[in-house]
Amino acid sequence: MRSASRAPLLAGLAAVVTLAITACGGTPTPADGASISRKAALLDIDPALVFTTRVDGYDLASQSVGPANDDGLSATWVDEQTAAMITLRTSPGEPDAESCAATPMWDLPDAAVTCTEEAGLWHREGGGAHEFLVARDGATIWVIGPNGTPLDDLRRAAEAVHVPSDAELKALFADAPTEPPAPVERGDLPENGDGAPIQPSGPGG
């Protein structure tokens, strides 16, 4: 009787422990799409290409966050003890075996590339350097490690790629402008002719 009466209590405690582990170590709840779109617009980044990662011992260098690959995102995390860095860059389209091997290494464009699929990640090696490619919802996330970053750290960063939570989104765009970029002024367009903008010259021509 005693063991039977304790069973529901033990089951409840197990559920609490599971929830606590998920909250502390699991993937955080992603920010909503509208919040991501607003932040991405500040740097003219496609909101579908906003991703982040996390690795113990590495801190985000918020000043490193900016656009990459036209409408993708670039961000770098730094281990202040060793100066090792992990850079994440995003681009549209998902890799496959052919494109993975054919695409040059980010920092060594002339190196021959070996590409191996490892547990859902693409591990690329060339010229002594390592990279990982991660496919997520029509996007490719590059995980790059200059400065002799340990391979295991790169792998953990690749495995941890995810859509940022509200707090992570705020950290990613902490140094971004508060307003989206304004349209470029091109001068007045003439009513006739080829429509080229008129840029008045200053004194002296």
C-alpha cells in the first residue's frame, strides 16, 4: 500500500525535474516572427535568416553582428580566455552533398574541400581549417572557427544553432540602429530623357 501511494508523487517529481532540465538546458522558446522581423529590418537582414547559437565559455561580441551574404546575418562569439572565435553566417538555400563539396571554404577559398555528413551536420575541411554547415528551414548556417578554434567547440556550436529567444534576439541586435536604414537619395528625376537622376554640381563644376 505504501509503495502504491507514493507512485503518483514520484511520477510528479519526475515531471518537475524534466521540466526544469528543459527550461535550463533545452532550446529556448523562439521569439515571435513579428519581433524577429522588426529587429532584422534594423540591419536590412532577411528575418528568415536570423539564427543564433550558444557554447559554454564563449560570449557574443554584439558589435560583430551585421549583414552577410546580401541579406543574411553574421555574428561572432569569443572565448576571452583563449581568444578562440566562433563565427556564424547565414544564407538562403539548404546545402546538399554536391554543393557542400563544391563551395569554397569561407576563409580559404582556394583550398580543396572535403565534406562529410555527420549526424545531420555537414563537416567541411580544407587547408587545415574546419567548418560546419547547418540546414534549417530553407537556410544554410555556416559555423566557422578562425584562430584555431577547437573542433569540438565548433561542433557544439553547430549542434546548438536555433532561432533566437526574445532575450537572445535583444542581445543579437543590442548594437543595431534604432531605426531601419533610410532609402538612398538619388536626386531629382527629369520629366524627359532617359530618366537619369540630376545631381547638381557645386561651385567650380
